[in-house]
Amino acid sequence: MNPSEAPREAPVQLPAAVLWDMDGTLVDTEPHWIAAETALLGRYGASWSHEQALGLVGSALPESGRVLAEHVERSVGVRLDPDAVVAELVEAVVAQVGAAVVWRPGALELLRALGAAGVPCALVTMSYRSLADTVAAMVPGAFAVVVAGDEVERGKPAPDPYLLAARLLGVSPGECVVIEDSPTGVASGEAAGARVLACPHMVPIPAAPGRSRVASLAQVDPVVLGWIAGGLVLDAVAAG
């Protein structure tokens, strides 16, 4: 069912909370990450294709650091500390976001509508606290909880980040809607037991039982999220 075909009368209740991914869902930071990766690897003479970069979208940063360090060692024989790789990437992206942030279409409007409707929101990201706080500070009071990638033992696709966010909000994951843009993040939200709304950005997200999908968050409002929380499955993404 397309979101435009969802019932317009108010659902039985709105979600207990909406749990937002950040990179690629709320803000368009994925190009910043790819640029930072490419610049870092380029300094050592290692190439890094767009397709390789897309393979890291949604991954926990320690995993990205490990992959990049191994790639440099295989390519040019230089051994890097994965933690140092991550620290450099985070510093670069924080600087870029601080200079200019690009919000994903419909994201700010939906975030503000949820606030007006009294639905608590959490920011749940694999980016580290320094970047998460930079973004959260741009929408003061919008997020009751921020869960960052350096604060969970297991990152996405494990359920831990979303389970922690729900626990901090004092709600059941099954009463929440997770909004994600990557297969890794979708897997995390589904593993946590939440209803998931996928809004693919740089990486396709396949249809699956119980999974709602939209091409843009401009198609979504709190009423639509209420129906998703109640079990209605909406899909407005072309097959493929």
C-alpha cells in the first residue's frame, strides 16, 4: 500500500517513539564520509571506488576503520591503526557538517510534526558522539535521547543501538517506528523488534514482509507512522 492510500483518520495511537538513524536518513552526510575515506586513502596512494564506499554505508565505525586499514595494507603495504583511521574520518565529517548541513527531503518537517504531536524521538547513529551532538544541536529539543556508535558494544546490524534507545526512552521497541536508509540499519531495527520504515538513499533496500518503504520522508507524517506502528505495511518504492 502506498502512503497516500493509508487511512487518513487518526490511528488508534501514534508510535510510542520514533527512532531516527542519522547519516543518510536525517542528514545527507554519506557524501562527506565517502569524501573523507577517499582523501585519507589517497594520501597513501590507495584507490577507493564509489562501489567500495557504498559497501560501508550504515556500518559501525570500528568496522569501517578495520576495512579501510586492511585495504591500505593490501594495496600499498602501509599498516594503519583502525582507531586512528576512524578518528580522522570523524574529525573530517564533523568539520564538513559544521560548515554546511544538508537535510534529507521531508526529514525536518516530519521531525517537527512529531514534536508537535508529542511523539518522543531518539537519534540512533553509528557516528560517534561528537558528530551526533553536532547534528542534534541543530534541532534543539527535537531528540529526547541520542545513542552514538561509540556508546554501544555492538553496532548495527546488531539490535543493541535501538534496544538502548527504547530503554532510555522507557518504551517497548515493538511500539516504536525506526526510520532507516541502509540495509544494515534496517536489519538492526528489525532485530530490535521495532516496526521499520525504510527510506533508501544511496543503497537499495529490498522489500520484505512487514517492512514499510518510502522514496522520500516527504510522503510521511505522524498519522502514517501511527498506522505503521499498528502493523500496516506501506510500500512506495519501485520493485527492484
